Amino acid sequence: MSEGTFKKVGKSTEPMYGPRAILVCGFTPSEQKTMIKLLDTIQLKDIPVIFATDADTEICLCELLTLPNQKGRNTDCDIERAVVLSGITERELQQILSNYKGTGLPRPLWATLTPFSENWALSTLLEELKKERIAMEKRNR
């Protein structure tokens, strides 16, 4: 991801880039339910949540993030576990990340939508996120 850069998350209440939505990938139906419960618990149930399916991997992020709320829910899929956040505030991002740890759900790849990534197919983003995770794990050894 040559154009992508890591940036420390602040506490801004200004929406980040993109339509207000969360794209959830690779979660089982029971894990999807836990994710919805998490958002409800931290009072973010108004954010549309789209659950990617195996058929969605070649669709661009900008299109996926505008699908109807709960699209793809209760569908098993073999996609890499990931959460793509769009149009939320830094404060909301911090809430989601800090409360996610207490859910017991497996660690996903995390991303926020950027002007650089919005036209990528979901599969392209997931590949880049996997590469970034591997590079970070190597650096932290």
C-alpha cells in the first residue's frame, strides 16, 4: 500500500472520509450478532452495518458501503475477517476499538475508508491489509 499511511487516531468529532457505514467481513452469523450488540451497547446502532458475502469480493468499497443496513446478515462466508469503517468520527472509532476487545471475538483486520482505497475491490483491500499486518508483526518482533 504505497500511498497508504498509518495515522494516530485522535478524538475528533468530525466525520472521517466516506459514507457513514461499517463493512464487516468474515464473521459467522453468531459473531455478526455480537458485533451488532456491541454497536448497540456503545450507542452506535444508527450506523448502517453491511456484512460482506463471498459474492462481494470483487465489488468496490464505495459501492459496498452504500448497500442497505444489515445486507448479508446471517450468511456464512470464507472472506478474511475484517472491519472497514467509513464516515464515523475518531471518537466513535476509539469507542468501537476499545469495546471490541471485550467481545471475545477473534482479531480482525481493521481499516478506515480513504479516497485512495474507496475504488478498490474488497479483495484488493483485504490483500493489502494482510500485507500490512505481516509487516507490522515482523517489525514488532
